[in-house]
Amino acid sequence: MSSQTQQHTHDVAIAGGGPTGMMLAAELRLRGVDVVVLEREEVRSPLVRSLGLHPRSVEILDMRGLLERFLALGRRYPDGVGRFAGIVPPRPVALDSAHAYLLGIPQTVTDRLLEEHAVELGAQVRRGAEVVGFEQDEDGVTVELADSERLRSRWLVGCDGGRSPVRRLLGVGFSGEPARTEWLLGEVEVTMPANEVAAVSEEVRRVHRGFGIGPVVDGLFRAVVPAASVAEDRTVPPTLDEFRAQLHAYAGTDFGAHSPRALSRFTDATRLADRYRVGRVLLAGDAAHVHPPLGGQGLNLGIQDAFNLGWKLAAEVAGRAAAGLLDSYETERRPVAEQVLTLTRAQSVLIDPEPGPQAVRRLLTELMEVDGVGLLLAEQVSGLGIRYALGAGPDLLGRRLRDLPLPHSRLYELMRDGRGLLLDRTGRLTATGWGDRVGLVADPDLPIGEPALLLRPDGYVAWIGDRQDGLSAALRRWFGPE
């Protein structure tokens, strides 16, 4: 490392300024943590990689008072939540959420809104700051940037994408399967009329479900088409000629594609980090897991990683975390990523045009007629079906609680300060001693179906019961000592 003088010491440095990094920065700042985001790129990417947010991510936005900003720039698709590999469920799926819809919104907008949120809360965002090395010790991490600047932080979190330099430098394995299929993604102008583009796309997708083209913003069309082969170096973008050739190979026309704003590649590589934490360095988002984009779960998974990690890391920084709290980030979120990898692998098979996969697709289409099958798939894809292993108890233990009407307010509005929440119908329980970390609503008419519930800051039920001794133990476990 360079001997250049170290700069200001931060509580947390985040490598990567995508949606995962910005969500994490905001969650840390909500709790007063000094955080800096180090983003390699000088400007946000103009490429629309993701087109929507699933119900659990929408709930998270509501819990932080951000939803109205997103709704103003997006579009709700109630029928979008039940689809699996493009299979439309035979009947509407009744998800237990006040936000049972897919929110259609370009990732470019999501990126901007989450960065604005983080900055409003006081996060420092440094663009053109590429992390090229780091060393950690008992007290913190010394981070080296590409310009030889060194800065010091107590913790470092790699939110720097599927080819994460932080993960590589950390020496964490990335187990899974290499790419077998590659797609080209581009935002281009076209000369073909929009109605003709839609008609051609619909016809091609009857056979090739990995193909698609449609309008996005500013007169541009977003097109996805299988590549001729897997590129040796995926960091090298395709040329316009290569992109047009593949469009023609699959659609019989290149749609008159010209003037690309962005061209890139992605693959069906499926990998999971062997560990999410080594010492004072953690991984989140695509740095911890990559998978095919089917179902649109990648961005959502990263946002939800950040929502799980933020309050735990903040407690660690404040010296209030109980033993094992920070490690619960990996034990809770890594199995969720494993499940998402399973879902995307399955959907990759189901879009294959070969006879065998298509036979499985027809069978699944029939199975979705069975009560509960469509709901199960929708809950898994949407993130609403997650249950963390928090011990023996009622089925609600370890699950997120949907938004509920409360006296003079509603549940998600009361959670916007980032604290946990005790919902008590008995009137006998107390969280005194944790009042700076846990709010209290005591009312015999609370619509919770249990004597009392303790919610973590991420909205998951941490305890159910009516005894103060059990509650106090749960408070110490999740919120530290009094």
C-alpha cells in the first residue's frame, strides 16, 4: 500500500454505490453511523438492468417513508406478482400484503432515488473512488483507492457487484456454476413503428422467452436477445453490429436499431459467496450472490440484504450489539440467497425452448391450477414468504408482519425511525430500558392475533408471548443490554 497519509476515519466504508450500497448507507445513517460510499464510476449508469420492485421491497420503501416518491415515477402491476418464468397463474394470487403488486420502475430511477435518500440522511458519496486494496486489523480496515489515497474505517462492506474486488481481495470463494448462456442487453433507438415492434416481439416470445424488446424512456427501446456464445471477457460490451445480428437471427429483423445509449452482456452464471463476513469486512448484494435475472429478483435481494444488515451493523458500531447479532446477517440472508438461486435456476430451465424443458413447463402450468401452488411461488419470488429460523414458536415467529392499522397511525409509519416495536394487547409488558431502540404500542384492540409481538427494526417478528421474562430475553438478544 502507498504510504500516503491516511484520511478521515469513518465508522463504515461501503464499496459500491448501487441500490444495495445506497440502501445500506441510508440504514446506517438513520442510526447516526458515519458512512462513506466509494463508487468507482463517475456517474450513475444509464442502463436499465432491472424494471421492477417486488412487494417486499415495496414494503421496505413504505417502512422508510419513500414509497410515494417511487409510486410517482412507477406503475403498479397487480397481475405481475404471480408469474413464474412468464407463466401467468390461472387465478389471481392473494398475497398477504398491503402492496400486493409489482412496481414497474426503471433501475436508473431506483438508483437515483435511493442515492438521494442516503444523501439526505447525511451519507457521504464519493464517485470516481475505486477500491483496489485493503488491510484489516483488530480495530478497523485501511482501504486503498486507485489514486493511492488511503482511508480508514472501522468496517468495510463490499456492495460492489458480481465481479466484486472486495470479495476477491478478501479471498472468499464464489461457489456455483459458470455461465452457459449469455444475453445481450441494449437501449437503442429503432426505426420500426412501435406497434410493429410489439407484434414481432410477441411472436418471437412464443418460442424464445429469453427474447424481448419494448419501449422504456426518451424514445428508447430496451432489447434483450441471446448471444451467439458466451464471451471470454464479459466486461467488453457488444458492438452494435453484434447486437443487430442477434436481433435479426431471432426476430428476422433488427428493428432498425441505431444510436445505442448502452450495450452490455449478462449470463446465467449462478454463484454464492462461501462466507458473508471475514473479520471486519462483509459482503452484500451481487457481491455475495449472482444468478440469472429471471423473475427480477437480483436488485430486490440486494435491497433486502441491506435492510437486514443495516440495523445490525449500526448496533455493532454503537457497541450495543448482543453476541452473535452481526453474524445473524449471514445465517439469515445466505439461505434466502440459496433459495433465490434455486428459483432462478428453475426458471432458466423453464424458458429453454427444447422439448424436455417445455414439457416441464406445461406440467407446472397445470400444477398452478392446484390451490396453494401459485401462492407458494409468488411468496417465494416476492420475498414475502421468508421465515428466519428464530426458534420454536408460532408460524408468525421469524416472518415479516404486514402493514396494519393502529390507533392514530399504521404499523409501517411507526417504524420509519428505524427502531423496533413492541405491540402489546395485555397492557402489562414494558420495554423500559430499551426505549431508544424499541417503541411501544399498548392497546387491547390491536389486530395482531397474539397477546404481544416484538418486531425487529426490519419488521420481522422476533418474539410472541405474554410474559415479561421472555420479552426481556428477546430484547437483550436483538437490541442489546438495557
